[in-house]
Amino acid sequence: MIDIATAGIHADDKIAVKPDISAPIHVSTTFAYDNDPSKLVPAAEATFNKHDMVYSRLSSTNVNRAEEVLGQIAGGNAVLYSSGLSAFHAMMIHLNPKNVFIGEGYHGCHAILDILKRNYGVKVHPLDADPAILQKGDVLHLETPVNPYGVHFDIEKYAKIAHSRGAILTVDATFAPPPLFDPFAYGADIIMYSATKYFGGHSDLLSGALLLRDDKATQSLLVDRESIGTIPGSLEAWLLLRSLRTFKLRILAQTDSATKIVKYLADNKSKLSKITKIHHASLQSEDFVKKQLPHGGPPVFSIEVTDSQTARELPSKLKYFHHATSLGGVESLIEWRAMSDETVSPQLLRVSVGLEDTDDLIEDLRAALA
Ligand SMILES: *Cc1c(COP(=O)(O)O)cnc(C)c1O
């Protein structure tokens, strides 16, 4: 396999439009059929092939190119969606489980399961429920590192539980895309990413991805996506493709910076009296964390402060962290998490580290906390 830095720039060369070096922005929703009548295959006789361009709800140039690149980066077949949540929804209706085990994590995934529960009677259980409930074809969904804490769970442990019951392990690895973490290496059957975050990386596009190693399941997802209409728009896919060119540089720099900031906060906790807790994978001591996340933690961490008023005020004291939800962009963000998630402590602030200079960010946090 080629390195992800090279994949990010060359994986789509074979389907590139010549002689362009940078990908042109294609916006056409419809594509001409072959002009040779003998080559026309009527729908009744055709099998869906995303490389036969017909209509942009089925596939489009920019989506195909971004899938090629993302697939090589993440080591599987990539299927892109209009958002991370539409990717999660597609995965659930494809697998069609009777029971889903799921832990803490992104509130939107829980909201989708609430819809499946309401409409189809899907049963939702805690991540550590009795494995005996799991039947063949059920789903154990692990989000790791988990939102909003950036703390890592042992994927191998959950892979064993799921597979011992014939269930499927799906992993939301949005917080730690490659090369930080390779869920396939530790037993994931399907990986999901919100590509809005690190793959997009510039806070200007919404997209999601599923990664699979099974060609038949990939084809089935592509066919479902055509019916449901959750392919990303061509402009979004172009933005994503452009972002993937610099993905490896960004993710490694953001991770390195976040790990240094967490270390500074942890080392100086006695002086920073407003902080009561710091959550980040780099502070976990279990062996599986070092093994599964060899680069340190994800570029997101959380802190808890003495009281909710301090949590409400801290973002307004910072120069380089915008007070906003989301993560993964070049701009550092901080969020008083109570603004978007009702389930977490009102003393919690989630920090997404961008690409500013690490020392500038540390000084900004130090001054604001003082
Ligand atoms: C943002 C996010 C999602 C949802 O992705 P969207 O692109 O916003 O739909 C899912 N899981 C995690 C961990 C996320 O951070």
C-alpha cells in the first residue's frame, strides 16, 4: 500500500481528467450516453457501475475521485455521503440489525437510532450490555476516540464480543482518522467518518464516509445511496478532494499540537486552578491506547472547570479559539459543550486544536485560565 501522503495526491490519477493537474470543478448533474447506438445498455440489462456516468445522484466525477483517494488513505472501499450522519444512517439500514449496542458518543448517532427504534422497533442497548442479547447480524457500534472527551476504548475487546456472537463491529473513528488509528487492523467490519471534520479540514464542507473491505456490501451501499439520494453534491466533493491533498500534513500537525497542549495543561494543573479535569487519550496509561493510537491522542480534548459559569465565560477570554461547535478544521475551536449536547456536564469545554502555532495556543489558554 502506498503512504497516505502519496495517496492523498495521486490515488485518483487513473480517473483524472487530462491534461488538468488540479481537479476541475465539475457541476454537471447529467452525463451524455454513448453516441454509438450499439454500445447503449438499457436499464433493464445494466448493472450499476459508478464509473458509468449517468446522473449525479448515482455518481459524479468529483465524488468518484474523492472516493478513490479516501479509500487508499483508509485502506478500504470508500462510499461518500452528504454528511457523517447520513453515512451512519446508511450503515444502519444496510445492516438492518434487531439489536444495537452503543456507548456514549456523538448525540446525532443516538438520534438516528431513536428514529429506527420508533419506526422499526430496533432495540438499543448500552455498549457493555450482556453479549448474550446479540444475535447474528446485530451491530455493536463503537465510537473511539469518543466525543467529546477524546478518550480511547479498546476496540479489540469489542471486536471479540461482537464477533463471538456473529454480530458486526462498526466503528466511528471520526476523531482519529489514519494514520492515527486503523480500526480495520483491530477488527472493525465497517468504519464510518464524518468527513466534515479532518478529511474536509477547513470548516467549509459537510460530508461523511463509510469504509468497507467487502466489494458486495460496497456495491449494495452504492445502490441504496442512489435510491435514497444521499450522495454529496459535486461542489462539496470537489472541496473534499482538494482538502485530501494536504490531509496527512494537517492531521499529524494537529495531533502533535494537541498532545503538547494537553501535556502543558496536565503538567501545570496545580497553577491552573480553574481546571478540575483533563480528558485525552494521551493521558491514558493502558497499553492498548499506546498500541492502537501510536501517534498520541486525537486533536480534540476536553477540560472540566470548577463551575458552569467559568465554563460559560472561558471561550470569551480566548483570542485564537473561536467559540463554536464542530472540530477538525485549521482554526482552533472551543465549545462550552452544554450549547449543543444536553448529556454532558455543564462544566465541560471541548477543544479542537487547529494549525496555529502551538506556543501561541498555549499562551492564549494560560492567559484566559489565569
Ligand atoms: C460530527 C460527527 C458526526 C456527524 O457528522 P456530520 O458530518 O456532522 O453529519 C458523527 N460522529 C462524530 C464523532 C462526529 O464528530
